[in-house]
Amino acid sequence: MAASELPLHSAIDHSQSDHAHEDQPNHPHVHSQESLRRIINRLSRIEGHIRGIKVMVQESRPCPDVLVQIAAVRGGLDRVARIILDEHLTECVGRAAKQGNIEVEIEELKSALDRFLP
């Protein structure tokens, strides 16, 4: 089944998945159907670009052409990361602030950004 064919639910709760926060295993990550659709669509396009780059390399296409396509994939991944970060700031950090445990959420975000940013 292609990523674009994955069933979408009105909301997905990842609290029992590997997406849960280390310090809060029951921390819910709930994404709207629209959000999931946007993220999955972007990841599907990135997946297609990567397959295209693989073919370009197999066909010995010019290196500059391959590098341009790699740049497109990086840009696509950056846009997906931005969507996820925006949602995290709005949903997770906002919820943590309301619940009075924003310090933990901020530390987890800092840790994730340390691994994410070069």
C-alpha cells in the first residue's frame, strides 16, 4: 500500500507508539485528519523524489542534476519538519502551558532540536 493510500482517521493518538515522549509515555499526539493528509502527501512526494534520484544515479545522470534533486528533497523535508514543529508548538506546548508542566515540554523540544538541527 502506498503512503498516499494509508487510511486517515479523524484523529490519531500516538500515545502508545514510539512517538510518545520519553518522560511522558502517555503524552498524546493527536493530529487532525487535515494535518495528517498534508504531512502524508508531502512525504509521498519526497518518497517519489528519492526514487527519482536513485534512478538518476543508476542512469549516471550529471551530478549537478542529481544535486538539484537532492536539494528539492531537503526542502521538502524542511517543510514537513516545519509543519510538525508548528503543530507541536501550538498543540503540545500550548497544552503543557495550560497544565502547568511547560518546563518538561520545553526540555523535550530542546533535546529534539539538538538532534534535528545541524
